[in-house]
Amino acid sequence: VTPPPPGRLKVHIETAGPYVPQPVNVINGDSLQLVTAGTCGEEIEVPAGTYVVSATLPSGERSVGIAEVTAGKLSELSLEVEQAAAPTAMGGGGIEGLGPADAPAAATSVSPGTFFLRFHVQTYDGFQPADPEVAVTSPSGDRAELTVSASGNGILFAQAARPGEVPLNVALPIYGPTISQACLLTVEGTGTVLDANVSLPDNPRLDAVARFLQGGHLQEAASVGGDAEHLLEAKMADPFGAALGGYALLRAGQLDRLHHWPRNLADRFSWLPDGAVIAGEEAALEGDHALAILYVCEAAGRGLPVFGGGLSLLASRLREYSVAPKSAFGEHGELVTEAGRLLKGILAVMPFVDFDRVSLAYRGATIDDPAGSQTPFVAGTEGWRDVTEL
Amino acid sequence: MTPWIKRGPAAGGGAPCTHALVIGCSKYQFLTEDGSPAPDGRETFGLSQVKTPATSAFRFARWLDSSYRNPSAPLGTVRLLLSPSDFERDNVPELEQPPPEALPATRANVQKAVDEWFQECKTNADNVAILYASGHGVELSPDDGGIVLLEDFAEHLAVLDGSLDVGAVRKGMSGATMAQRQFYFVDACRVRPEAAVRFQSLGSGVSLPNPLSGRPRVSAIYFAATPSTTALGAPGDGTLFVQALLECLDTSLGVDDHALEDGTWVVTTLTLVSALPKRVKELAAQFGAEQSATTGGQLEDVPFHVLPDRPQIPVTLQIAPDTATACAVAELVELPARLQVFAGATFAPTISRELPAGKYLLSVKIHPPTPPFTDVVDVVLALPPRCTSVVKVAP
């Protein structure tokens, strides 16, 4: 008896945001066992039958639908999505989010003296003051939304402050010469402490990966961001997307999907510490510690990674290597001392980092010396600008 | 040291099993009750005695004993080190007199326990290794797991000699025959960040030699740093982290959204990654506190705990439009056996039940007939972590 031909299933999710290849689980409707995993928009081949299709959205919401698949035919299913408040991609506000969707209905203008900002750019030579293009798009009583556009070379950091609190420093995953040129920075003081969140409306794929990581949905993050090598090959490269995809694959243990492209990321984008962090971690997990220590020290020499997960990996490897015997690293054995020196610099930042966020964020009045500057902000300090004057 | 639990393959030898090391330290020999400086001026970071870590560790150990299920590596040993505070001895019945096998969480005892745990874990690559540590802690990074202070913290000038360096232990847990599935739960009351900046010059905690060889398949770290040292919840509840962890392990909160091929339901590396931090945050909010949990390490998705039965799913049924609730009567049967779950139920305005994960058929009858509402039959799929089904009774 010839078995019946399989059917095909195509899943759509209508979301308010831009399209990203949303991963879905296809579950047998009777046994409730996973049949296969796929992505929205692709045709998934399955035997005829009833299926539960489940998707975890970047916001953390789950959407579930039922599909009847007929042999030899294409069945389409549209998953409905509740338009819940979306979390901010790069962290802050937690999984439930304090993102733009939660904005107070009755907005009043930000009063002068509420929020202050200044920017720095991190290059090989350390931090320098920066003056990026900033457009204040939505000021209200307790929050201000700003579109920040990259200018110049290096990694841009925003420092946000309000009187009486230790300023918050946030790395912005934007860089002029790449596809990632602008981000939305939301500064708000509705909670007990000042918060500054980053989202990337112009880079939906990176935004989705960040949201998945923020919510702990690693499989989905790896699925959406896993074709990071293609992001590097694109005409307008997206090194931040590639880096975040790389972190997701590392975390999920999918080293076979990295196939050494992080080395390209590290070599082609020498201003980005994250590429070297990922290349180093990949080498370490493969047991090539001689190569790993080279990349790890290179990463730390470039400065602070853009993503908090990168700093965590970097610090962990530096700590491990700084006390290891030189003989473990072959021709790079001398780097053990260097690893110890670099670790001291990282440790001066690490205790002040909020690892609950995707984008690197830490508190400190002096951006390159948080350990020595856990002091409240006082208006009138050099370089700070009132948000109402931007 | 004598394990608190030794059974199954660990007692008989040979087959893979789970080896757990559980440490909870609430009593500190050299700390004052209120965090005031120690009389002899030793460095104590302003820390005081705490009320929950030993309770938390004991709760987790008991859960391992009574509920942990991993058919590929059944529970073999649990080594337990407890230093309960006076508060816990007075308020938590089981900790008034801890089990005789539960030695105090001093450096010497913990080093011995770590060494023995290491030796047992490396007997079979298919073993599972579990480390749970709770106490005051120096928070480093999610990939290091931090440093947990032990009962004799600050005994010497090198104060961190009296600590457990979870990151250094984890890095040492490698090798060809080492347990390839490792889970680390670090539940720490946060030490001021200044200590973390200087931690390298403050001594060396309990660790393992790092051979820089191989890597385990899974080496997951679940880390919580509690900003407060006070107990949140009733005495005996333990920290928010352990409350959240046990909820994720015992209810549908941490269960994957589908069954395995053998029909079982599991809590996995990655379901905990998403569920645990979320639940910690929710519980903290209930107490008006803020707490976050982070995860790190290698997080390949493997089962951690297999539920004994189908998970109980909170199911909420509602009809649309809600003006139909006054004339709608519902019946629910479980498929495929068509076992009746309930009949004659009314929406007020929803029907809420806890049901085993599964496929159900919901019949809504409009009685008396009330146009434009119509009778409807709909499938309800109760999948973890919860199910909300809206049935439309009007075009």
C-alpha cells in the first residue's frame, strides 16, 4: 500500500512590527509530541493530521493555533497575536517590559532638570566625548525617547543621569559605516531608579534576537539570529546582528552552526570587541586554548563589549586563563600575564553591570572608572546636557 | 563524608546516575547580627547573619530526594552541607536538628565534599552533576557563577579563603568521563560590589584544578543575587530563588510545551532559562521587592527533570461576546476517550480549571435559545504553561 503523500503547512503571524522569520513548533494534535520545528512563511512538510502550532514571540507572548493538514495539499494557518506591551529589546524593565507601549496616556513635557545625557565613543584609545545626532521624539513627564544616530568610528555609549542618582551607562549597538546606524533610546524614571533602554526599530532582526535573549528564549534567538554569517556577507554588513546571533549559538551549544565565521567577525570589524569574544569562546569550547587566549586578550584590548553576555564570557575566560599554566597555551603562553592585567580592568566594571539586560549597561559617574565613581549625579557637571535642550 | 543520600546505581555501581552537592550557609562565625564591624576589625564587608540560605538548600535537597526524576540518570547521591542560623533553628522544624550527615558548611567540609562529588561525577560521562549553593555571595558574572561565602568566611586575613568559588569548580568539572550534563544553581545574598572589585586579593575559595581539557555538553548556571538578607515569605519557605525554582520544577511553569516521544513531559535546560528568571521577578514583585536571576554557561537543551504525570495546566475558558455568558452552558470532555471533565458549567464570566495537559472538546450550548448566539463545539488544547481559550458563539 502506498502511504498517503504528506501535506504542507504554512504558518503566518500577523504582528504590528516588521517581519522576522519567526520560529514555530509543530506539535501532533493527538499525542502532543513535537513533530518538527520550522519558521513562519516556509512550507513545512508533515503527514496529514491535526497539529498544534506554537510560537513564542519576541515579546515573550505565546501564540497557539490548530491546523488541519490534508494529504498532498497546502494548509495555511494564521496565528493570532495579542498586542501586549512589548519589552524593550536591549533590556531594562524586565520581561514584562517598560517599553514604549507603556507610555503614560496623559503625557506632559519633561521638566528641565529631570534627565541629563552625554555620550562617549569607545575606540582602541579608550573613551572620548562624542556628539552624535540626537532627535528627541517623545518627551513626557517621566520619560524621554530619543533617536540616536551614529557618527564617526567606535562604539557609542550613552550616559543617562538624573540628580541624586549614580548615572547609568548604556552601550548602543550602532555604528555609522554599517547597517546599524540608529537606535531608539528611552530614558525613564517611573521606577525606583533611572532606566535607559535601547531598541532598534530599523533593525527588526537584531531587535527580535535581542528580545528573545532578554526573555530567555534561546532556541528562538538562535533560530532567528543563527544565519549570522549571511548578515556579515550582506552588502551593508550587520556586525551587531552577527554578534548577537553568535552569542545565541554559543549559549545553545550549536557550535557546528558557527563554523568559524566569528573569526571573520573579529578580523573584519576590529573596533568591535564582541567578534573577538565569540571567536575566543568558540576556540576555547573546541579545546584550542592557544587560539582562544589570543582572541580573548584581543577582545579585552579593544574595550568593553557592546553586549552584557559578551562581558560575562570575556571575564570568565580571562579569570580562567590568568591563573592557568603558560604551557597550556603553546606559543601564546606569555599572554597569561596579559590576561591577568586585562582582567583587572574588566573587574573594575563588572560588579556594576546589570547582566539582566542584553545591551551592556552599568552604573558609574565616570564611564571608564565606575568603581571609583559610584557617586550621585550633580547637574552642572562637565559635558552633560539637559534632555530638554537636545 | 557520608552522603545524606546514597541509593540506586550509586549504591550498586556501574550505571549512570545523578550526583548532587547541596550547600546552604546562613550562620557565619565571624559576622555580627546587625552587620556592624567585627570586634577585631577583620574585613567582613558589613555583612550580617542571614535567615534563609540553609532553609533553601534543605528544601532543594528534599525535593531531590522526593521528586527529582531523570530516568537516564536516577538520583545517586546527595551531599548536604548546612549551617543554619539561629533564626532557622528556632523557626524551621527540620533545621532545629539537621540530619547527622549534613555537616556544617565550612571550608574544610566543603572542600572535602567537592572533591568527593567530583570523583563520583567523573565515573561516567552519562552522569548528571548538580551543585546548589546558597549563602552570602560575591556576584561576578553569569558565566562565573560567583563566590558563595562559607561559615568560616573571614576567619583569616585572606577572608575569601572561607568561600566556594563556583566558577573555578565548574571549570574543573571536565574530562572525557566527567558528567556531561551539569547544572549549577547559585542562590546568593549579594555582597557590596566593592568586594567584587577586590575579590582577587582577598583569598581563594574552594575550587578544583582546571585541566583545560574538554568541555561538558551542558554546563548551565542559574544565578540569583538577592539584594536583601531578610526572609521573604514564611519561615521555611527559603529564598525567592528556591521558591521560584521549585515552582518551575513542580508545576507547569517550567515544563516544555510538548511531550517527548515516550509521552513524558520534561523540564529542560532551556525551559528553566526562560521560566526561572521570570518567576523570580514575579515573586519578588509580590513582596514589593526587586530581584532578578540570570543564566550563563553552555545551555544545550537536555531534560533536567521528568514529571511523573502530565502537568496540570491552568485553563481559562471564555466566550465571545461576553454578553452570551448569561445563557451559555458548557460541557468539557477529554479526548480521545471522551471522559467528561464537567457539564452544566456557566461562565462567570470565565470558567477556570486545572486540567492535565491534553486535548479536550468544549461544547457550549445556548439555553434558552438566544439569537444571534449559537451552539458551538471547539477543541481546547491544554499545553504548558497555561491555556486560555476564547469560543465565539456569534458570527
